[in-house]
Amino acid sequence: MSLAETGVVTLYYLVLSVLAVYSIHRLHLVRLRRRTPPPARLTADVFPPLTVQLPLYNEANVARRLIEAVAQLEYPGRLEIQVLDDSTDETTSIVADTIRRSGISISHVRRSSRDGFKAGALAHGMRLSDSELFAVFDADFVPPRDVLRRMVPYFADERVGMVQARWTHLNRDESLLTRVQALFLDAHFAVESAARNFGGRFFNFNGTAGVWRRPAIEQAGGWSSSTLTEDLDLSYRAQLAGWDFVFLNDVEVPAELPAALRGFQDQQHRWAKGSIQTARKLLGSIVGSRLEPRVKSEAIFHLTNNSAYLLTVLLALLIVPALLARYRHGLQWMFFIDVPLFLASTGSVLLFYREGQRWAGRGSPPLHELLAVLPVGVGMSMRNAVAVLEGLVHEGGHFQRTPKTGDGTRRASDVSRRMPLAELALAMFFAGTVAAFGISGHWAALPFLGMFLSGYSYVVVKSVT
């Protein structure tokens, strides 16, 4: 092989190997989840003053539903409710009307600017309250009446700085896209978060459906908009400061999943960019700390996990040149390297999401839904790879809200269409490649190429329909 061909094949296997490591790490989380029961927790029926914070920005479709649910919350202690309303549309009038109709005292907090986005709103609300505890619920959530009664007793342990509930899904069965998102999130909470928390590693507040202790926020340096994932950033800073977190797998708070692909992409872009920003900001402190090696290593995997999207795009660009080089030089035996790496990667991912359903108290998902997580993940890779690159060089960023449907009709502005040109180019490229390899009888390559074709084609089709 020429030097260029050798370089392409070498880089291809390097990228594939690193992706396999990230995928197989999920097996470690599954094993940790199976072997580690929830630790014994100190609880007591003590209910300190608590403020419920509802950060809103142009949420006309769901604001009323959220406020009405929060108005029904049961709490034996002193309870304050803040609607942190940064809206510039009719949401503000809907909020005011709903508060008036609720018949209870709810603070409607308006700021003169949207500085700091959600982090700025939460910090502003904290300054207006003297509560010890702060619960946060995003606009698309519908907290059950007893959620605070079930979460707050864990703050009897003075070392506990945050308690997180598990998300469930109001519109899980709306489409294949929402069912796949539910698989993603169920595994994230019921396997990832549970395994990390029960196994003594760091895990994160997920931005909503959680309760914070004021000193934990303050001692960690407070809410910051220096990353797009202010929840992840603050979580790691608080745990580095010595605070314990609690994950409650059996406390469920339902929420609405993005029904349109564009909303899902925007949400994933924000999470991917913010996680890399947080990694850039905090990994040095984590590695240089006196934390146990197992805690450090898990933090590295956690905070850098979204880099797998960038590696997936690199793999998509390298796979065809690498295949052609091997065919040209009669190196078909190298498929015996590809196959175990491919099976280890895909197998561990599928087991991870299947395990998520088990720990979420659900039956095994239909095979077609489980298999759909692979092309959907590939299809999201281009947009999220851009997010990873942005996270490596940018601080903060503009917070793009995720459109919600609520109980009404989705507005046209929330479902704007755009042709994803990069994904279209890749889909056309892989369509031609699959055809060419099939015609030439190179069947062994088709499963690998087919995954990229199906993933990028799915994004193209869903973006314009």
C-alpha cells in the first residue's frame, strides 16, 4: 500500500477502536448497575423552606399545564413558587392568567434582560428567596403531587447537596422518534445515573426534576452560563466541593419528548456542545484532584462521551477509502478485525438500551425499536460533531429552546423545515457506495455501509416530512 493508503487504514482502525472503547464502556455501566444496589440513605420527615423554580422562555403551549401541576404539589413545610419568565411572546399573559386562576401565591418573576439564559434566571430567582432548598421543573414537565414529599426527606443527611428524580415520557408512543428518545433517556437515567451514583462515582443533575440545597450551589460557585449545560457544570463543581448527590430511580416525573426531529437535534446539539465545554472547563481539576482513580476515569468517560459523534463522522469519511485500499491489495482478511469491533460496539449499545428498559420497569422493547437506536445515533452524528467542535473552542452560547407541543396544536414556527445538506450529501454518497459494492459482489462491506446509509437517510427524510 502507498503511504496515503496506509495512513487512511491506520486512522480508520484507530477511530474504530476508540469508538469501540466508548461503546464497550457501556457494558461496564451495565455490570456496575447490576452489581451495585442503592446504598442505604438517611431520611427523615423534615421539610425545610423550599422554593420551586419554573424557568420559562416562550412556552405558550405548556406554561399553563406546568403551573397547574405545580400548584397541586404537596409540601408540609414552607413552600414558595417562582415562575422565572423571560418570555417575549404570549407566554407572559398565559402565566399571569394561570396564576390568577390558581388561587395560591405564586411569584411571577420578570427580568429586564435574558442575561445568562436559564442559569441567569435560576440565579436571579435564588437571590429573591431565602429558602434552603430549590426544586427546578422545566416547562415540558408535569410533576406529580407527591414528588417533593418523596425527594426532600433525603436532605436529612447534611452532606446531600442534590436529589434527582427519573424522567418518564408523556408522549413516548407518538412516533418511532419519540420511542427511540425514550430508550435513550431511560438508559441514561436507569442505568447510567443509577450506576454512577450507587457505585460512588459522580453523576449530574439533569437540569430539571431535581432539588438542590442552597449551600451546595453557593459553595460550588453558583449557576454559571459559561457552558450550555449549566446543570452538568454545577453538578461536577458541587461534587468536587465534597457534596453528595442522590439518584431516585423509583421517583418518576413525566415530561414531553421533542416530537419533531428539528427539536430533538437542537436539544442534542445543546447537550453535546455543553458537555464538551464542561469537560474543557473541569477535567483538569478532576484529574488533578485527590479523587479515587475509578471516580476520575468515569468522569472522563462521562464528560467526553459526546466526542463519539465526531469520531462517527470521521469513520463515515474513512470507511470507504479504507475498504477500497484493502480490496485493492487483497487484504480482505482484515474484515476479521472489523467484525469483532463492530459486534462489540453494536452489541454493547443494544444491551445497554435493553437494560435501560428493564431498570425502568418496562418489558423488552420491540426489536425494530431497539435496532433503530443505531441509525438514529449515526444520523445525529453530523450535527453533534459540529457541536463538539464548537464546544472545544467556544464558551457559553445562545440557548435554543426545545419546541413543545403540550396539549394544543404545534405552531408552525416550531416545526420549520430545513434541508440538512451535509447529511444529504452523505446519504447520497453511501447510497452510491452500497450500490457499487453490491454490484461488485463485496457483500461483507454492506452491513457497515448500510448503517451509515440508513442513519443519514433517516435524518434527511424526517427533516423534510
